Amino acid sequence: MTAPEPPVESIRLRPALDALPAYVAGRPAPTGGPRRWKISSNESPFPPLPEVREAVREAVENGHRYPDMGSAALREAIAADHGVDPSRICPSTGAVAVTGDLIRALVSEGDEVVYAWRSFEAYPILVGSHGGRAVPVPLTAGYEHDLEAMAVAVTERTRLVILCTPNNPTGPSLSTGQIEDFLARVPEHVVVALDEAYREFHDPATVADTGAILARHGNVVLLRTFSKMQGIAGLRVGYAVAHPRLAAALHQVTLPFGASAPAQAAALATFRPEVRARLDEQAAWVRGERERVQAALAAQGWQLPPSQGNFVYFPLGEDSPAFLAHAEEHGVVLRGYGTDGVRATIAEAEASDLLLQAAASWLAR
């Protein structure tokens, strides 16, 4: 049966939507033919642990009930982990949703949001869709945040600066000293969000002490997610740690009942000591596999930005689309960024081996 044509409409959409870029998710691996590994999305190669799956199953038993809108138990667990009052924890459906809450709470029509570019692809979409003015600041030649240029970009209309560390998709991170120096140049009424979605994959010996930074600065907010190291990307839960007044504003604007009961239960289960210990082991494995991949690529002759995330970045420019196709022929589906570069997630060792083969054969053409 053929569906009927929709009626003629004269809906008035917001003009701002015309300028919004579309979010492009990591492409799935094609079905049929030889197996291809999907390493185009920054997902964990490890499925949820048994305790997490059991917590989700139990939560689904009461799926006819609304979840706890305040996420009280989860907020208490997160607060204890950060050493702050639970009122300062603001959960939502992933760190990207929390970033949207942050923009809704801070940005009025025409206000500015400064961020590095290239960085997380959702930033310009979130800013533009809420009526803000995006101020992207190009990365340095080493694919790092240009903090000097970002500080200069702050104006009287700036309400928010986002620092993604480690930076997705390029990989470099910011140190405690770099963040502190930047904060010294930013007016105290401008909020600085530290997007730490990949923090657990950072070398623990050199990761920035953002907890201490948060304690010293009232305009700093931390953004975290359970999608990466905890491996529950499909359940969608993340959170902010903010100053009490900003946290209250985030609670005002967030989507009611945003964090589902299964998501809250799964996230809460990851705080059990035995689960946390195994998750730490998995994160350590990813760090080790990343180092193996980076070392092998360097030995092949690649000069890539040093990554502290669960991915590596190939700054191939105009060659990016061709490299994507080449890698797929060798069994791995990667994430392309137009004619800027290509990102490969650290996944199963078999996928890493195929990536290395593809990279070697590319250079040998």
C-alpha cells in the first residue's frame, strides 16, 4: 500500500536552523561480505559487565514507572566520588545533553560560546540551535587547543568557553598548569567547561587535576560521561559537576526524567568496588593498546598528534576520503572529518592489527 502524500504546510521554522551543520555519527560496518570492524565511533570494545546488565534487567521490571527525576542515588554516588555535595551533580542523557543544558542556562540570543576547532562535532550544533553565536578557534599546528587565541577570542558577549581534554577527535590534552593559566585570563563571570569524556583513558600520571581546579574556581564546570570507559553508551547518561548556583540553573533547564531508570541503575552499578576495579583494568588495556598502535604507526613513518583518548587521529587533509575507502578495503571502518582528517577508535586487538596493515599499505602505495 502506498502511503498518502502529506498535506501542504506553511510551518515557520527558525531561520537559525538553515545554518546548522548536521551531526554525523560513526558509520556502521557494512553487512554481507567479509567482516569489517567498526572503529568509527568512540565506543568501548567491552560489553557491560554482568553486574551492570543485572542492574538494568532489574530496573526494566519497573519500566511502567517513571524514573527518579532527581537521580538521587546516582547523584550521591557521583558526589562521593568527586568529594562534593550531591546538589552540585547534574545528570542527563549523556554529556552532550548536559552541554546543551549548560548552553540553555547561560546563553541568550547572540551570546557567544568559544571552543577549539576541530573539536567535538556537537558543539556548533548545540550553540546554534539555542540561538548562540559559535566562536570556533582553530587548533595549533600540533592539533592542540590554542589557548592564547582562545583567550583573545573572549569578548563581553562570551558566556561560555568549552575545553575538550583530551580533545576529540585529535587526541592531545591540557595540563593543570595550562588550564590554570587560561583561567587567569578569562573573566570570572565566563563559565569554562572542561569536557572530560575521555579522561579515564588519559595516562593517570599526567592527567590534569581538574578536581582541584573546580575547587579553586567558581566559574569552572566538569562534564563527564558513562558512555566511554563504563561502556554504557547505548543507555545515555552523563553529568556535570558545577558551582551550586550554576547547578541549580542546570536542574531548571534539563529535560524532566531525562536519565531513564535503566540508565541510572547501570551507572550506579559501575560504582561498586568490584565493578570499578574491572573497569579500571579495561581502561588500562585500552591505554596499552593505544600505545601499541601509536608506536607501530610511528615506526611506519606516520607523524600523528599524541593521543590521550581512546582513539588516534590521521591529519590527512584532502586525502582523508581516500584513506577512509582504503581502510575499509582492509577491514576497518573509520570516522572521517571531511577534508580535515580521519579518526580511528582503539577497539579489539584484531581491529588494531587491521588498522596497522591499512596504514602501512597506504604509505607503501
